[in-house]
Amino acid sequence: MPRSWLHRALAALVGLALSGLLATTGFARSSDLQQPAQASGIPLQEQPFYPALEEAVQNWQGVPLGEVIGDNPSATLLNFYVVMADVGHGMRAVSAMAPTDPGLGWSPAARAEISRLNTLFSLAIHALDGSEFAESVRTDRTEEAAIQLKEVLDYVLGSSKKPFNIPDAVELNKLNETLENDLTSWRLPGTAIVLSQNTSDTAIHGSYLFSSSTVKQVERMYDEVKGLSTSPTSFSTPGLYAFYAQTPGYLVPPKWYLRLPTGLRHIIEIQLWGQTLFQILFTLVTIAIEALIVIWLGRRLLATYRYKEDAGDTSRIHLDADNIAWIRVGLVVPILPLTRLSSAIVDGYLNITGEPLVLITFGFYIVYFLTAGALSFLLFEALGRSGSEWMMRLRGGESPLLLQRISNFVMPICRTLGALAMVALIYRLLILLGLPAETVLAFSAVPGLAIGLGASKLLGNLFAGLSIQTDRPLRVGEFCRVGENLGFVTKIGLRSLELQTLDSRITIPNAIADEATIVNYSQRQQRSDATPSQGIELRYCLKQPLSPDQVSDLLMYTRREVDQRPELMHSLVSVERNEHDELDLVCFATVELHGWRAFLQMREELLLRMQQIEDQVLKSRVVIGVSYDTTAQQLRLIPDLIRQVVESDPEFRLRSCRLMAISEFTYDFVFDFLSSHSSYSAFKDGISRMNQGVLASFEAHQIEIPFPTQVEIQKDA
């Protein structure tokens, strides 16, 4: 008895102290729900939409799993209001059953009711467009907005001094008939609550949702009306959001929590930053436990990079590295489910809400995705090491040299894939944190800028290393000369290769090795019946400026010439600009030649033919000027005259003839034509005949080609 009396006295003292604290600090408790006085306004039963509201109640009683979203503002708003009223009353009713409900957990009847409330609530939140929330917290913030919006509607619909005419499908059609464009949104008069058509690809045409701007402003609207009086109705649910936000669990708190003594509930439900002491305390405990585990795993992970390796047995070194790689994967993997579990406890069980939920969720997502990025890189590295061993065994070898060769080829590829996976996960994290897709794409320019400013050499070595691994001009263990260095290749990495010479080990950047002359003295198995072939590349600089049409003709003539030569195989013809901003005609082909004489002869023939083709292209565009005395009728006649003269040669085909300029002395006509002559000499003969024909035709039609003149005008002093 004395001990019991002492306990009661201590509890009374703690209660008095906390009551004084509450009085001085102004902290609130979720159970302190004030009952405001009734506000004056039109009763809900006298509002024009009330019959439709009662009809919605009957519909939901008959079809408990209907669709909240309607094809008009009235259907969506009233369905949402009815469903959320049912959810709010159900939450209170189930919670009130806790003292009398038998057992430690909820009874089957209570669980069935809770399941029904969860289903109705999920249907209700579908009527809210939460697209303006960050994707990581979109569901949670939309659920909070749904409950806050219910209380806002309680105040608006129960305290309005003006009747609300909410348009249904019939009224909406009549309204659209009077408008030039169909109505796509409707605002509840006197409020910031807007219902707009859902325009997403998966939406049913004409469905109305509470707009994204409304959903994002619900918290502000709730803060403005939560202390105001309102007329109670059978649909109103005062204090619903406070009951939801300041208790653990989802819609209905756990039974053990509801059975706590009232005095203890008063203590643990003291509010700080919008959360209760119970929620804050256990959230900090959850985060601290995860942080301790992550720190412990991180220290173990870092310790794996300090292992000392014995350089005497290379095969044992690789096997140890293989085991260590999988140990690193095993140390990182537990962080992912641990982070998910911590997030589920804080969000789903402790029910943290508001801005603290956003900050904590962002932190969990950052930890999760950074860990997933590190795991992807470590996983690809472990797969690369194990894959090298499997490939070695499949090839029937156990040689450390073979294992090192395969590893040098496989590991750069695996590490590159791991790095790409890390980048993809980081971009996904930025999207989940609410960054717009345009901003994320802008971030993708940062690596390119870094490469352009300072990492170009590293990137060049990387691509050169991939080229060496793919083309395989040399392999690990082969005796080669790279530039001026002679020795055995001991390693081919992402950035450089190592060459063991007689007196030292030389590290050569891949870019330099890729550009240097490589002489491989090691003999490989090759087919003896294979015909030797080699590539030939010719670059012809075009000094004369060419129009786009002339460049096209140049490519056409060159490709036709190359295709007519059977000795040129796998030919490619193109143009590109050189460092002097001039065009280069580039021709590449594979030839089967033996000896320098045949190679140089082929090169000379192709270069000479390229020069002839350039001259042919230049001569295939003619500019001819006629005097200003030429009449309009004669000007219209000139294109036909040119066509007759050009096409009098069956190997010529006129492509165009246009009056392109009015110069100081003449009207300038430009005509282009194509040639199919069999030789360059025949083409020049055709040009000669064409020029003579043009002169004769112009003379016959009295069209003058003037000489340039100058007139000197003198004035008296």
C-alpha cells in the first residue's frame, strides 16, 4: 500500500508539472478538441445540392465500392464528401471499440470494418490530383490533403451564407452550350477549391478531380479554418485530421495505443512541430538504430580495402579478390531493406506527417538510392571477377595468365556498366525528390562540361582502352613493341597498360598506345588460306567553294566511280570539314594489293580521278549574263533555250535553270546539269559543244551577252 500510494503521488506531481508546462508553452494535445460555437449560415439541409448529397449517400450504401471520381463537379465533390464522412465516422467508431473489443488484436468484425475504411479512403484519394507533390511523398501528402480537405469542406458547406449551385452533368452540358469552349474546371464559389478535368493518358474522358493547385493549397486552407466555428451536421467530422496525424497507425490507431491510460496519452500526445512526443521519440530511436547499423557496416566495408595481398601467387590474389568482392556486396545489401523498414516504421506505423515527413522521407530515399548505386557498382565488379573465373574454366584452362587476360577484358566492361547503373539511380533519385525532368536533363550536361574542361584525357584513355580490348592488337603476356618500348604486356586497364621491359615496368596511357605503332612479335593462330587485305584511305581537299547541290553531285560521281572499280571493296565515300574550314572528300576502301608499287599506283589513279570529278562538278554549274535590253518575253524564253541546247547532248541532263541575280550589268542565269559521259575527255568535248550551242541560240533569238563597260562622268569645276 505505501508503495502504491507513492506511485500515485508521483504520477499526480508529474501530471501537475506537465499541465503547467502546457499552460505556459501553449503546446496542444490531440485529445484537446475544442467544440466551437455554431456559426450562422445556411443550414446544409437547405443548400440546393442537398438532395444530390442524400442521393450520393444512398448510392454508396447500395454500392459500397463505387467510383468517387465523376464526370461532373457535383458527382466528384459530393461523392468525396460522403465517402470521407463515412471514413471519419468509421475511424471514431472503431477507435471507440478498443476498450470493449476482446483480445490483444482487433476482432474479425473490427478488422473487416478497418479494411472497408481503408478501401473507401483509397477511393477518395484518387479524386485528388497530387502531381505537384514530389513523387517520393506524393501518396502520403495526398492522403493528408484528403483528410484536411474534408474538414475544409465541413466549414465551407456548413457555414456558407450563400447557396451553392454545384453543376451536375445536365447543368454542365447546358453551360457548355453557352460557351465557345467546353468548361474544363469549376471553382467552388468564394473558395480556392477547384475541380478540373483529368487530362492524363490513363484517365476516363470527362472525369473531374480536385486540381493539383487545390491539393497543394489544402494545408494552408486547413490552417485558416481549423480554429473557426462551424455548424455541426451529420456529415461533419471535427478534429479528424488531428486524430489522424497525432496517433500512430494508419486510419485507426493500434488497439494497445488506444488502451493506454488517459493521463499517459495526455503526456505522450504533447505536440512539438506538429508531431507528438511519442512520434518524435520513436522516430529518433528508429533513425538512430539505422544509423548505428549503417556506420558499423560501412566500417566493415572500408576495412576490406585495407587487406594486404601477397604478391607471390597471382591466382590466389585473384581468388581472394573474388571473395572480398562478394563480401563487400554482402555488407551493402542489408542497408536497403533496413532503410525500407525504417521508412515504413516512421511513415506507416508512427504516422509522421507534414514537413517532418517530407524531410525524413527525402533522407531515407537519399540513403537508399546512394546505397543502391554503390551496390550496383560492387555487384558488377563481383560478377566480373567471378565471370572471369567461369570463362577460364569453360575454356579448359587453369593458367593465371589466362585468368589475367580474361579479367583485363571483362572487368573494364563490368565497371563501366556499374558506373552507368549508378548514374541512372542518381537521376531516378532526383526525379523522386521532386526535381522537374527538365532540371534533371540539365544536370546531365554537367558531366559533359566536366569532361570538356578537365576530364578529356581520362575519357580519351578510357575509349582507347576499350578499343584496345576490342581490337586486341596486343594481349596480356605477349611480347610487343609499343612505340619505342619493348617488353611483355602485364596489364591492360581502363586508363593505361603496363609493359614489363628488361629493366623496369612502364605505364603507357591507352590513348598514346592506341596512337602509337604497335609491333606484335607474338605468333597467333591464323588461317593460312585467308587472302591478305588492307585498307586504303584517301583525303582530297576541295579548295574551290561548292554549293550544296555541287557537293551532292561530287559524292554521286565519286561513289559511281568507286562502285565501277571491282578492286575496291567495302567502299565508303563522304565529305567532312578539316581544321581550315575546308571540305575534304574522303574515300575509304579495302583492297587486295601486294607491294608498294601496286599500292601507290592505285592511290595515284584515285587522286587523279578525284581531281577530274571536282573539275567536272565545277564546270557543271554555269552562270551566264544577258544585257538589260533583254525583253521580258526573251527572259522567259531563256530557260527553254538552255534546256534545248544542254539536252541536245544525250549524255547531259539539265537539272535547273533560274534567274538567280540581277548584277550591275546583266541579268544572271544559273543552270546546273548532270553528266553521264564515259570519260573526262568526253565530258570536256560535251562542254565545248554546249557553249557553242548557247552562243548560236542566243544570237538567233537576238539575246545579247554584254561586255562590262565603264562610263566616266566629268563635271566642270
